[in-house]
Amino acid sequence: MATPFKAKGKPEWQEEFNRLHARLRGPGERMFAQLKSWGVFDQVRCDPHWTTQLAKAVQVLNDYERQSV
């Protein structure tokens, strides 16, 4: 697991790392926010592996819908 650097006055390579980290983390956070607003996980009572697969499938469908608009 990679975490961003927190200190002020960071070297350029740490700032670049933080930008890349945010770019990778952003879509996942937006997807989970969307799933929470839809209440998708409120009634899920299954293996966490299947929940992960469900989240990935919803993200793919959501991305497809955004690109087609």
C-alpha cells in the first residue's frame, strides 16, 4: 500500500508521487461514493470477493455510460 507524503516543502519527486497517487485513487473513490449514494451495499450479505466483483462491474458500467454521453 502506498500513501502520499504529508510534509510541506517536499522535493519534486514526492510531489509527483502524490499527483500520481491522487490520479489513481480518485476514480475508485468516486465509484465508491456513487455506490454508497445508490445504496448498493446496504443489503449485500455475501462473500467479500463477490462484493468486490460487483463493485468492479458497476464501475465499468458507470465509466461506459459516462463515455457514451
